[in-house]
Amino acid sequence: MDASNYLYISALLFTIGAVGVVVRRNAIVVFMCIELMLNAANLSFVTFSRINGDLNGQIMAFFTMVVAACEVVVGLAIIVTIYRSRRSASVDDASLLKR
Amino acid sequence: MNTSQSLVYLIALPLAGAALLLLGGRRTDKWGHLLATALSASSFGVGLYQLSQMLGRSTEARPVSQKLFEWINVGTFNVDAGLLLDQLSICFVLLITGVGTLIHVYSISYMSHDHDRRRFFAFLNLFIAAMLLLVLGDSYLSLYVGWEGVGLASYLLIGFWNQKPAYATASKKAFVMNRVGDMGLSFAIMIAFATMGTVSFAGVAEQVENTSEAALTGMGIMLLIAAAGKSAQFPLQAWLGDAMAGPTPVSALIHAATMVTAGVYLITRSNFVFDAAPTAQLLVVIVGAITLMFGALIGTAKDDIKKALAASTMSQIGYMILAAGLGPVGYAFAIMHLLTHGFFKAGMFLGAGSVMHGMNDEVNMRKYGALRKFMPITFATFGLGYLAILGVPPFAGFYSKDMIIETAFNAGGVKGIILGSVTLLGAGITAFYMTRVMILTFTGTKRWDEDAHPHESPWLMWLPMAVLAIGSVTSGFLLSRGDALVNWLHPLFEHHEEHEHHLLEPIVVSGLALTMVAIGVAIAFVKYSRQEVANIAPENVSVFTKIARQDLMQDRFNEAVFMRPGQALTTTLGATDEAVIDGTVRGVGQLAMSSGSALRGLQNGFVRSYAALILVGAVALIAAIWVVVQ
Amino acid sequence: MKWLTLLMLLPLAGAAVIAVLPKGNEKAAKQSALVTTLVVMTATIAMAVGFQRDNVDLQFVEKYSWIPSFGINYALGVDAIALVLILMSTILAPVVVLAGWNEAHGGRWSVKTFYILILVLETMMIGVFAATDVFLFYVIFEAMLIPVYFLIGGYGSGERSAAAVKFLIYSLVGGLLMLASIIALYVMSGAQGGHTFDINKLSQLQMSSMTQNLLFLGFFIAFAIKAPVWPFHTWLPDAAQSATPGTSVLLLGVLDKVGTFGMIRYCLTLFPEASKTFTPVILILAVISIVYGAFLAISAKDIKRLIAYTSISHFGFITMGIFAMTSQGQSGAILYMFNHGFSTAALFLVAGWMISRRGSSTIADFGGLQRVAPVLAWTFFLAGLSSLALPGLSSFVSEFLVLVGTFTRYPVHAIIATFGIVLAALYILIPVQKALHGPTTPGNENLKDLNLREKLAIAPVIAIIVVLGFYPSPLLKVINPAATHVISQMGFTDPAPTNGGK
Amino acid sequence: MSFTAPVLSYSLLSPMLILLGGALIGVLVEAFVSKALRPAVQLTLTLGTLLLAVMQLWRIRGQQSLTAAVGTIVFDGPAFLLQASILIIAIISVFLIADTEHFAALPAALPGSEEERQAVQSGNQITEVYPLTLFAVAGMVMFPVANDLITLFVALEMLSLPLYLMAGLSRRRRLASQEAALKYFLLGAFSSAFFLFGAAYLYGYSASITFAGIREAIVGGGGNDVLLLIGIAFLSIGLLFKVGAVPFHSWSPDVYQGAPTPVTAFMAAATKIAAFGAMLRIYYTVFANAQWSWTPVLSGIAIVTMLLGSLVAIAQRDVKRMLAYSSIAHAGFLLSGVIALNKAGLDATIFYLFAYGVATVGAFAVVTLVRDSAGEVTDLNRWKGLGKRSPFAATSFALFLLAFAGIPLTSGFIGKFSIFSAAYESGAKGVVIAGVLSSAIAAFFYIRVIVLMFFTDATEDGTSVEIPSILTQASVVIAAVVTVALGVYPAPLLDFITNLAIFIR
């Protein structure tokens, strides 16, 4: 089957993720959407590596996973701290800084 | 042309006096007035010396010049500070320094009680210097310096008692209206330079024939405006009446004898221009004629003795201007009347001053009366001046004025008849108002205020009056004996042999003139000697009198046409500057400010909206690239 | 001998000395400032003596590489125009210091700071006229705003900070427009044989008339704001009203000249064609400035504003003279710059003394001053006369030259401008009457007259005004060659007498 | 099959290795050294590491290599200049960070909780900020030298993640600080997703993850341009986000305000250099031949960024936000250097980055000085009359503002001039005009602050200026000196840059 379909899927996932970031309130969910976008990127990497017959894309995917993992660590740390001090994980509550 | 190194002293002496007294300050109070008088006298001496020299030389060798230094020298615009003394300017030099000195003497006593007397004398000297520069300058530009110099001196002297707001205003008015005239002079100079490439009298004189009449006419008109400004001619006459605010000696020297005649000098000096520009010349005549009547009419209604005299000055200068406008034939007579007028009018002003001196500075003639017995000398000298101005033979005015009337008639055609009759009529009216002055002041019954105890003035004051009186008796006869003055000035004005079509014989003219004078005197007698004079001006008078009292509405006119609109313009401009121009600038600032605060709203603090913005940005970016690529 | 650098270093040295003076020793600060400025003045005169007046090239040239990668040099040199202006600036400096002996008190900061600022400013005043490298010129042109800004905002009166900001913003905007033009020139020079800021090389550049016009505007607007020419003038009255008299003298007397100087040195030299294209517009602006400034001066209630407005009128004359493109107009304009420096100085200093005595700058608050403080009053009157260009005083010569020069080519403009002299009579005599004449206003009975220091300060200014009025030719002899050079560079010659078309 | 060990030229990688090493040691120190000693030890360690890195870098200046680490790292003139700038900025910033007063004693503790109070009282200061800084610096110096997409992405995250955390470490106003961290993190991650997606498409287009490969593909053409364009666009988003260009700027004001001021100073200056460094390399070498597609768009972004940054800055009441917006405006100016796409542009941008970075650190350093009992005072209204109370602080701050405004005789002017002339040379006249215009607007608010400090009388309150540590003072002085020196006599640095700044491919 045509590999480009995977590209469409990844594009779709990316869009879903992006929209999710904008529409969801819960910090965790927002973060998950971002992860979704990253993985969409990964999918396209892998697809392209398949299309181009080149392995680097897949290597890239692995790196991305590692980095994503780091991101999770940092991100959760931040979200948890703020949750503890605010008793809420809604990103809309965190709007002290504006104008 | 021969040169003389001593010309500069004419100016330098009084100028030094002015500088010394002004910088010296109170230290010089003791002797300041004496020094000033001495310097002015010595300047007169130099003048006499120059005259004797001049008489010693042959006609064409008479003019002398002196180059002082290179003044303004840019490209083709080269003006040296140079002096020129010829038959014309010598007349003025002697008049200025002579009468000037007399008035210095008079002022010593007249101003003796004023604690600023020194400054007064400093200004007098300054005036003498400036006036001499005016008549000695060898180019229009150096004349200009003197021209504004006398304006300044006149401003300072009119406003000498400027603690009185009215006086301060009068001086300002004089200066500003003079500046309008000066503007004309500068235009004339610009035209001269642009068209003939020179601004010296000699240069212009020889360029005249290569220059189009249009240009010359323009220049002539501008010169006329200048003359009108200085000599209080129509339409720039309004300042002279108010100028009487100055101390009386000032009125005598500046606003009767010398400065106000500068216009006549300018026109005669520029004879070559006017002779080549008939239109301009005609305008000169017209201005002269109008002013002649204008002044005379105002004179009939004035109760303030000085203002009456001022009006008469205006009208007499009208005569001179008119004469000067009649071309070569007229110049000499204009000058002659100028000289005689210098004597009798100055004399009468000093007389008026002496009267005021005796009457606690009262100027309203309705509060005089019967002063003949109390100040006989003043009466005598004033009387002689009176006869002179009337033109009663053999007094000075008779010769000078009749000449003008006669020339006016001989101007030819309708022009001649009109001008002749105007001058005649003027003579009649002059007779009327001068007689009025005489009667109101010296005859009739006392109408004084209680505290007035008139007395004759000290000799320092009456001596100059006497001298001037002698002048007003003899000068006319002397100047016209064997056409002395005419021949003296003759070489300056080129005469295309004038076609002597005598419209009227001289004798007839004299007859007519005397008749007019007689009528004028008679009316005056009937009006003021037969019946009692109210010591406050009656209100139930003819419209005409009312108008005449208000100087024929001249101030109303200026106010309505220039002052009010000017003030309106000024205020509006001020407002516009604040609102529109500066407003625009501030507006731009405001715009930036407000748009800044508006955009600030985007930063609403919600991370999701930021993300949305990024998302939108991403889409926009793609779109933009898409557009670019297509 | 590196004259110009020396001249620029001397004030800085003085500033350094003042900086290390012990705190609070104000007298010492003032004295060292006075000494420094006097030294600079003497040095300038010494330099001026060595100036060859018939040589139209730049003289006392210095050139060191500054930022080679941009082809920027520290290049100095003066022609007659620059020389005259530098002379004016350095003569005015000590006068200002002496006249404003107590100006620095009541400022936000110490007296020391005041004089340091003044001296730094003097360095820049010299540099801005001496710079022959466009970049260097721009740097000083902009940098000199800062000391003035602090002088106005820190030592002025009334709405001083607002005025200072207005002044700075106006100038910066103008400066940035000029910067854009300069960048364009720089880039073009790079395309045409090597990056450079050398004014002579830049004037050789080939560019389309469109570009030239745009770049010209960039420069001209900057200078028109500085000068100021209508309608870019509204900063001046505020600044002048708020600044101390001394600062105002430097502001109107010297800094604003940078505008008119720039028009000659940069607009005409770099963009001859564009200058010709815009001349009609500029002449109209100039004439408007003349009349407009005069009218606003007549209506002014505040004496400092009044002087500022008169200056707008005077700068109109200068601009008109520059663009009339006749030797009379050009020489007149240059001489006018010099004379205006001194007549404005006289007006501002005397006005300053009046204000400091009365504690108010509203004209109506004075009255009868002539009786109370005669010397003060008469000095003010004399200054006024020079401002209304009375013949026999210096400004007359320059003003008349400008008028005559303009008349030969643009009669109409000249005629309208000449009406300015009547207005001048009004805007001087009205305040003279209000302030000096009439009965003494209650409260003014015992205002002090000028003291010796003040007399000493004003005397040289008056002397220059009078002497140059009667004997301007020494100065004219220096100016004329330069002026004629400018005209011929622009490809103009004086119009010949027309004989009125006969 | 045989395995060939990769050849690494350690000398060229040494700066990065040193930094990472230092960072790791820092972690250990955090774990094992006694609380009392920690601050001192960490400070010396960090400064030592940085200095060592600088010296090492200096030794290898002028060298060039594409194969420093089997083609993933490139080292050349620009690399040296950018890394050097980053390290110098980092050192000055560490001077500020050294003032522990700014940092939460125990970030894990709840704001206002008992344990936090104890931590503060007992003076037990968690000093994790130092290793974080070193990690970030390592990422930053790697960012501009990355030579393939993997390295680029890793470097990006390596510099970002520590910064996310550091933003949350403020001792005062902790809620705001944590919020800043959250925003920065979420948006950062969001943008890096775009970045990565773009990378994927570039890979798809060129079948290569090395810059060289991508460039050849572009030069050769024939690929699917849609992939290329999407790739360029999304990659650019990631980079533009980091430099804070409109419309990807909205994080910076909030984060700048919320983060501890020393951290703000560090990221404002250093991140810009790193991100622009990477941008320069990518746009000048990789995308150069696709110029037709991106220059117009980037010009548009540059113009909007300058104008919006300057305009909004006018309306700011908080000094840190004001500086944030001014940094946005400067991002616009810097972009015009990227657009120029010529040697002059490269030199100018590098010079500008350094000059601007130093001035920025200086400015924020002054901000840390202005305090009252409750810590820093960033409300502009309370800066009134600062000139009276502390001429030192006020004057130096004024100097930095003038530099931002681009007034002659400050480094800012030289920077503006060079960068605009480069842009003009490349024909981007519109950008130059907009730049000049926004400089005028910008001048407006810089001057407003100067007026506040010098021409307005102090209101009331105990806003005092204290010099907490000699180091902070030093950083201000150094920044001031550099700013003036580069304004008066920039020739040496300019020449140095001109000679070195040549990309190798």
C-alpha cells in the first residue's frame, strides 16, 4: 500500500495534538497532546525513512523518544509543583502574568 | 570729484556726543547738555566751513565726497561707506545743524527740571548724527542707515516720557509706521540692485537711461512710500499727530524742521528716477496734494496747539512733496519751502513750547487766551512765524509758497488747474487755522485754569525763538533774491528747457493767494474773535468738524483695516500652532501609545491563547510561503 | 599642529578637571569652566588667524582611520563656513558661563555636573562643525542631544522634563531619517568603488534622481527639525521656555545652526540635483517660517517663547538665503548664522537676568523697568534692536544681503519676506513697551540693575553686534569665497542686472 | 561485519565536553557536599568550568572542521564567535546567579509552607541552579554548531529543559515563577513539536538528516517542494519561538517577568545568541538556495516583530516586561541581519548579538539591584527618582537603555548601523525603513524610563538600591564598559569578526 497514507495519518495526529493543546484545560492532557504531536513527527520520520530507504529517520525516532522522556520528567515536575501550590492542574488558573 | 576728509566730522562729532553721554551715565549729568550743544554747534561750524569751501569752487567742482571704508562687498553687490556733500545736502546740513543747535540751546532751559536731561541731549545728538548721515550718504543703502537711525531717534524722543503709557504707544506707532515706509525704501534698493546692479546715487543716475520705465516706476513708487512714511504723507500720515507726545523741542526739530522733511530730500535726491518715471511722479504730486488738504483740514479742528501745528506741518510738507512731484522746475522750490518752513515752523513750535512752559504744560488752546501781554516775546516771534506761514509778503513763506502755487498752475492742462486751485485753497485754509491758533492763544479773554500764572520764558528759550523768527522773516527773501537757491541747485537737476507757458502771471498768483489768505483770516476772525470761545470744546458742531477732530478718521481706518485683522490673524495663528501643528505631533505620540495598550490586550495571560496564537501563526506562515511561491 | 583635535580635547580636559574637584566646591567648578572656555576661545582665534581665506578647500585637515571595516574615518577639517560657526560657538561659550554664573543652582544635580555637561557639549559643538566624515558628523549630531537633554531636563524650569523629552524625540526622529539616508549612501558607495563616508567621495556618487530626492529628504527633514523650519518647529518654544538662558543660547545660537549648516554642507553638496528640485518648496517653507514666526512672536506672552519664535523667523531668513543660490544670499545666510548667534545670545541672557530678578518670565509681569534698572533695560532694548535688524547693527547686514540676494532671483519671496521687518518692529517694540516702559509695576520697584559680572558678560556681545554692523567686511572677506564656491558647485551664477527688461 | 569506531576530534568538542563534565560534577556536588559549603563550591565549580571552556575554545580558534564528530558537529569561525559570546555572557550571568537571594531555598517546598520557612531560616540553599545553568550552556554552545537534524534537536532540548526549570526557581512571588515555568515549558514543548515535524519533512524531502545532504538536495532541486516548504516553515517556527519573534513571542514577556531576574538575564541574552547562531547557520548554508521561498516571509515577520515589540513596550509598567518587549523588538532587528544573507549581514548579526547580549545582562543586573523589603522592585513607577538615590544604578541603566535605543557612542548604534546597512545592501529596504521607524518608537519609551529615573522626584516608599555582592556590581560595570567601548572603538572586534565569520560547508 502507498506509504504516503502514513504521512496523512501523522499529519492528522499532529493536527489533533495541536488542536488539543489549544482546547484542553488540564495541564497533563495538554502535555499529552504535545506528546501526541511529537509522536506524529516520529511517525513521519519512520515513514520517510521507509520511503527514502534510509535508516537515519529511524535513528532520529529513537532520539526523539529519549528526548520526549526527558521532557516528561521535567514537565511532570513542573506540573506537579504547580498543582501542589495551586491545588489545580488547569492551565487557565495560571494566569497571574499578563498584559 | 574732489574729496574732503573733514566730511566725517559732521557726523562723528554729534555721534561721539551721543555715545559719550549714553555710556557715561549719570557721571555726565553735570555738563552733558553743554557738551551736546557744543558738539552740535561745532558740527554746524564744520558745515559752514564746507559751505565756504564750496562757494570757493566752480559750479561743477562743488560736490565733494569722502570714502570711509569698504562696508558691504559681496559678489556684484558692493557698497562703500561713503559720504557725498553737494549743493543739495549742504542746505540740509546747515538746516539740521543750525536749527538743531538752536534747539539744543532752547532745551537746556526747557528740560532743566527733567532729571533725565542728559539722556535727552544724548538722543538729540544721536538724531543730529543720524540725520546728517541720511543727507550725506552717497548711496541708497547708507541713506537707509541714517533713515532708520532718525526713526530710532524719533522713537526714543517721542517716548522720552514713556512712563505715560499713551506716550509709549505713540512712539511705538511712529516707529512701526515708519518701518512700513522703510520697507518701501528697501524694496526700492532691491529693485535698483536687481535691475541696475548698483545702489549708489551716482550709479543709479547713470544707469537710468538703460533701464525700463516699468522698473523705474516701481522704484519711484517704492521711494514715494518711503517718503510718505517719514514725512507723514498720505496714507502713512497717522503717526505725526501722536508724535507730539514728545517734548516740544523734539516736535520742533524732528517733527517740523528736519526729519519729516527727509521724504522731500529723498524725492529730490532721486530726481533722475522720477524724471524718467512720469507715472511715479504723478503719484507724488497726488500724494502731495491730498496730504496738503488733509493736514489743513485737520488743522482747522484741533484744540491742542501742538496737534494743530503738527497738522499744519503735514500740510506744508504736502506743498513740498507736491512741488517735488512737479519735476525739475519744482525741486528747487520744494527745497526752498522746506528751508523757510524749517525756520517758521520750528519757531512756532518753540513758541508753543514757551506758552506751555508758562501754562503748566497746558496744550488746550481753549484754556489759553490773552497771553499777548504776559509773554510778549513769545507772541512776537510766534506772530512773525505766523505771518511767514501765511505767505504775507515779504515774509519767508510768501516767496516759497507762491513759487509752488505758481509752478502748480504752470504744470499745464487740467493737472495744472487742479493742482493750482488745491494749493490756493490750502493757502486759504492755512490762513484760517493759523489765525485761529493766534486768536485762541494770544488774544481774547483769559480762559485759564485757576493755578495758571503765565510768564515769559527765560532768555535761553526766547533767544532761539528770536533767531528763528529772524529767519522766518528774511530767509525767503534771501533765498529767492536773484533765484539764489534755484541757481545754486540748478546743476543737480538736468533741465530739459522748460516750455514756459505761463498760465498765470506771478503777480496774479500772488494776488489770488493773498485774497485766499485774507478770506481765511477773515473767517477766523468772525468765528473766534467776535464771539466768546468756550473753554471746553462744544459738542454741537457740524459732522465735518467732528470728523476733522478725529483726524479725518485716519486712526479708525488703520484700526479697522490693519490692526484688528492683524490681531485676529495673530491669535488664530497662535491657536493653530498649538492645536494643529503641535497637535499633529502629539497625536502621533498618542496613536503609538494607544495602539501599544491595545496590542497589550493580546497578552491575556492564558497559555492556551498563546498556543492558539502560535498555531495561527503556523498556519499563516504556511499560507504566506504558499502565496510567495505561487 | 592638530588644531581641531586640540580644540575638541581642551573642553574635555576641563570637564575632567571639574569632575575631580572636591564635592561642593562650586566656585572652583565655575571658575575652571570659565577658564577652560576662555582658553578654547583663544585657541580658536589663534587657529582662525592661520586660516587662508581665499582657499576654498578644507583646511586644518586631520584624518585617522576609525572603523576601517566600514570605511569610517575620524576626519576633521574646516572651510570658512565651519570656521565662522566654530568661532561663534567658542566665543559664546565663555559668555554663557559668565552670564549664567548662578544658573546651575536649583538644578536637579550638582553645579559640577552642569559645567561638565556644558564643556562636553562644547567639544561636540566644535566637532559637529569640523567633522568631514558623514558618519562622524552623524555620531556627534546625535550624541550632542544627550548633554542638551540633561541640561534642559535637569537645570531648566517649569515643564522642563516634558520639554526635554519633546526636544529629544523630535531630534531623534529627524536623526533616524538621516540615518536611513546615510545607510543608503554607504551602501551605494560600497557598490561604486569601496565603502566610504568621505563627503567629497560621496558627492561623486551616481544615483537615480528618485533615490537622490528621497535621500535628500532624509537629510533635509533632520536639518529642518534642527533649524527649525516651519512646520517642524513646535519643539523649540517649549525647549527654550524651559531651558536655562545659557542653555537656550547654546541651543538656539549654536545647535540650531547645525541644521542650517547641514543644509549647506550636506544637502547641497551631496544632492545638488535634489536640492534644485526641492528649492521651490523649501523657499516657500522659509517664507512661511519668516512670517509665521514673527506673528507668533507678536502674540507671545512669555518672553522666552517670544525669543524662540523670533528665531524661527530668523532661521526662515537663513534658509531662504541658502536656497536663493546667489552669492549675496549665501554670504548673507552664513553671516546671518554668525550674527543671529550673538543677537539671540544678547536677548536671552538679558531676558534671563530680568527673569531671575523678577522670578517670572511673563512679559506682563514687568513694566517700567527702564526707570528701575536702566542699564538692564537699555541692554535689552539694544539686543531687541539687533533682533529687528536695525541698520548699523550686525543683523541688518546679513538680513539685507539675504533679501537682496533672494530678490534678484525670487522677487516674490523676497517681497513677502520683507514684510517680516515690519512685524519684527512689532514683536520687539511690544515687549519693550510692556516690560521697559509705562509706570513701574508694583513689586518691581527695587529690582537690581546689572552687576559688574553681568556687564562684563554682555559687553563683548554688544560690541560684536555694533562693530560688525558698521564694519562687517573682515568677516565677509572670509565668508565670500566659500559662499561663491557653494554657488558655483551648484552650477549657479548671480543673475546679471536685468535693466527691468529694457 | 566489522565495526569501525567513530573518529572524534576531542579538541574541537572539548568546550562542550568540559561544560557537560562540569555539569555532572555539579550534580554530584549537590548530592554529596555539605549544605554549608555547597554554594561556594558550586559557584567556583561553575565559573571554573566556564573559564576552562573559554580557554579551551580560545586555543582552538580559527580551526575548521566538518568532521569534528563524524559529521554531526561543525566547527568554524562563526561557531567559535558564537560559542565564545555565549560563554562570556554565561560567565557574567553566573555573577548574578551567584546571589542566592533570588532563588527558592527549597523549590520543592510549598510556597509559604512551614518547611520553606525553615529552609530559609536555616539558610539551607538548594543550589541546583548551577548545574542546570551548565547544562543549558552546553546545549546553547551545541546549538549553533549542530550539523545535522538530530544534533540540532537534541541541542535545542538540552538548552530548553534546564531553562524551564530555572524559570521556576524564584524565591519571591513563587506562584508567578512556577507559572512562568509552566508556560515556558508547555509552549516550548509545543514549538519543539513543530520543529521536529518540520525536521521530519526536511528529511522526507532530502532523504538525509545532515545539513550537507539537505543543502545538496535543495541545490540539486527536483525534490518535492511541498515537503521542503513545510519543512522550512515548521523548522523556522521552532527557531522563531526561541528568539521570540512575533507571532511566536507571547511566552517571553510572561516568562521574563516570572523567572528569577538572573535567569531572565541569562536566557534573554544567551538563548538569543544560541538560537540566532543556529538560524544563521541553517539559513545561510542549508536554506540559502531556497531563499526565494523564505526571505519575503521572514522579512514580513521581522517588520511585524520590530513594530509590535516597540509599540507594546511603550505601554508597559513593569521594567522586566518592558525589557522583554524590547528584546522582542531586537529580535526583529536581528532577523533583518538573517534576511540580509550576505557576509556583511553575518558579521553584523554576530556583532549585534554580542553587544546586545552584554547590554541585556547589564540591564537585568541593574534590575536585581533595585529592591525593597519584599525583594526586587520592578514596577516602573517605583523607579522614580532613582537617579537621586543611586546614580550608579540609574546611570548605568540609562546607558544600557541608550544602547538599546541605538544612540551613537554606544555599542547599540554600531550594531544597528551595521545590521541595517547589511539588510539595505541585500535590497531589503522595507525592513530598514521599518527598523528606523520602530527605533524611533522605541526611543520613546527608553527615554520615558530615563525621565522617570532622573527627572521625576521619588514618590515615597523604601525602594532602596543595595549592592548585594561585588559580583553583581562587577557584572554591571563590565557590561557598561563593554557597551561604551564597542560604541567608541568597535574596530578591533569588527575586524576580528570579519576575518573569522565564514561558514564552512
